Amino acid sequence: MRELDDWLEDPEPRRFPFAAVLGEFQRVGKHFVDEELLKTLAVARDRLPGGDSAGVPAAAEPADADAAGVLERFLDTALDKFDGRYDYPTYTALSLLAPPRADARTVRVHRDRTVVRLLGDLVRFELAAAEGRTALFPELRPDPVLVGKRHRLAVRVAAPALRRLGLADPGGPAPSTDPAQAARRLWETVDASMSGPERLVLALSMLPVHTTHDEYLFIRVLQAFEATFTLLAAELRGAITALDGGDRARAVGRVTRAAGALTESAPLFSLLATMQVEAFQTFREYTDGASAIQSRAYKLVESLCRTPDADRLHSHAYRSVPEVRAGVLAGRRTLDEAYADARGDAHPALGAAMEEFASALRRWRQTHYRLAVRMLGTRPGTGATEGTPYLGEVRKIPVFDALHPTANASASAA
Ligand code: HEM
């Protein structure tokens, strides 16, 4: 509070006491932050250039832009419960992690960087906790076997992105077989690749609601999937444009990349499966109102593949993502339509690439469903659905109609 009061006398964004404020949020969990501190942070927000509002910053703006932008996004995340607008995007600090531009190349590199940073930071925290170097999030610490599994899986998911970024040396020493050592190397590599502001953004994007150890894992996995969905949406958009422009080879490349990115991310679910059920049950008491049913990127992917049926579009599934729903209502072009229009003339490999993507998405839905059953049992979801029965149904939604029109028509009717 003292540091914040001092800052308010000369509110220069670059001098904001990030470490002190973040430290306090992480010490108690966002749900339990003292009212006085929250009120003072709201005053701080009003002092920002263009302040005096509790609005969410535009997602298209660069995540790593200027200090004022970072501070604005941090406060957007930190004050969500205080403002009464807590939801999935603020829970997962998505405004801080958004790509700076929407073109596919930028989004691709940004996704790889984000994924390795998130996983690097996760193993950094796991190592620090296992070695007694941090007192943060002390409840329900996992046992060493579980921690070893986390290290192994995090290193495995990060490996392809590290290689693409040129951060792993394929000619260097063989990867360590000791999971803790491999995890340490992952963090050291990632840490050395970041600038100071990038390190700050990564640190600020971790605001758990509670002090349970495993919430750290949960948030980092959600964020890594979000970065991947954002990439899938960019690739699918690119495929539609390419196909409509007659560049079928390019369309195939885009869809193949999307399928590859989703398949490559699958072990994130194995990583999340190491979350202790008791830990999940503990912190989810304070996450009510934040559900990935509000994931714009996921629904954008779904609706870029195929126009959702009217009952889904008008249900809670799409009402939870109003901007995406508005795009569908405004006639968003889908890959399904572009493929059907180019049909007689479509590249033979395109159908195969779409099938590959569809099967990767079906596998994602199935694994997600199984994990939810294990973690949640028969409890309702935090997104106002009945929980796993909802997921059991939505996993059957066809990804594309154009590939198997007859099969999909009977599946939808069933
Ligand atoms: C402990 C692990 C998880 C559980 C128990 C779980 C549970 C659920 C439940 C019950 C729903 C239905 C909506 C609701 O009422 O909340 C849902 C939706 C969803 N979840 Fe998860 N989830 C888990 C992990 C994840 C992860 C890691 C992701 C990746 C981002 C994710 C993405 C989604 C998406 C995109 C939806 C919306 C699906 C749709 O509307 O078709 N979930 N989840």
C-alpha cells in the first residue's frame, strides 16, 4: 500500500510497483485481496492516460506495447472480481498474452514463444517449490513423483516449439534423462531468450484466485491452449482466403499447419492430468463464473470450420462469446463453404488435410471430456452448464459438413 501511495503522487506507468502488487496478489490469491488495496488500484487505473474506465482493453492491441498498456492490461486482470466482471479471459490474463498482430506469421511465432515461456515458467515454479525456494501457493504441494511427471511432460510439449524458434541446439548434448535437469534447462533457455519487459508480462499473467499449488499448472495449461487456438483461427482464416483466391496449395499448407499445431499440443492434457483432484476441487470454489465456454478463440475456430447449427448458436455456448456469435450472424465465411464452392476443383490434398484437422479436433474434444469426467465427476461446470453431459454432447458436433455430408447429416439428426 505504501509503495502504491507513493506511486500515486507521480503516476508514471514505468515506475508502477509491479513486484509489490503482484507479490501481494500471489501471497493471498486474487479472491482474497484486501478491499483497501483493490480500491487504491482502481484509483491508480483512473490516473492512467485515458483512464477513468473499467473497460477491457481492445484485444487487437499489442500485448507488449508500452508500459501504460501493460499496466492497463494487468489492472484489467487484477480488478476483474472487484469490478464484478470476472470471467475466463480475465482469469487467464488473455489481454496480457494476446499476439501483437493478427497475421499468421506473427501469430505463429508468438504462439511458439508464448507456449515455451508458459511451460518454462511452470517448471521454474515447480522446481522452486520442490526445492523449498518459494513459499507461494503452498497448499496441497504435489509429491516428487508427480512433479517429475510434470517436468517430463512440460519439456516434451515445449520441444517442437523450441526447435522452431532455434532455441534448442539439435547438435548439442543429448537431452537430459533426468526430468528435473531437463526442466531446469528449459527454464534457463527460455529465461535467456526474454527481454525485461517480456519477463514482466509473463510474471504478471499469473494471478490465481487461491493459494493451491496446482492452480499454477491449470492456468499455464489453459493459456498454452489459448495461444494454440488463436493460431488455429489465424491458419483457418488464411486457408479460407487462399482457397477463395484459387491458391489451393497454400490452403492445404494452412490447414496442415493447424492440424499439426493441435496434435502437437495434445500432451498438454497429459500434463494437466497430473493436477490433483483435491487441489482442483479446492480452488474451483473461487472460479465460478470463469469457464472456457467463454473462450473466444475456441468458438472462433469452431465457427471458421463450419457454421454452427441454429440451436447451438442461440444457446449458452455462443451467447457466452457475443463477438464470435455476432460474426456468425453477420455471415462469417467458413472453410466448409469455401471447400464446397471449390469442390469440383479442389486440391486433392485439401480434403485429406481437413480430415486430419477434424480428427485432431475430435481427439481434443474426447480427451477434454475424459479429463473433465475425472476432475469433475457429476458436478456442474463453472460456465453454467450441467458439466460433463454438456461436453459429452458437444464432442459429437461435426467439424465440417462438406467432407462427409451424408454421415454428418445423420449424426446431427441422431
Ligand atoms: C480440469 C480440467 C477441466 C475441466 C474439469 C473442464 C470442464 C469443462 C466443463 C464442465 C465445460 C462446460 C462448460 C462449463 O459449464 O464450464 C468446459 C468447456 C470447455 N472447456 Fe474445459 N475443462 C477442463 C480443462 C480445459 C482446458 C485445459 C481447456 C483448454 C483451453 C478447456 C477448454 C474448454 C472449452 C473450449 C470449452 C467450451 C466447449 C464448448 O462450448 O463446446 N477446458 N470445460
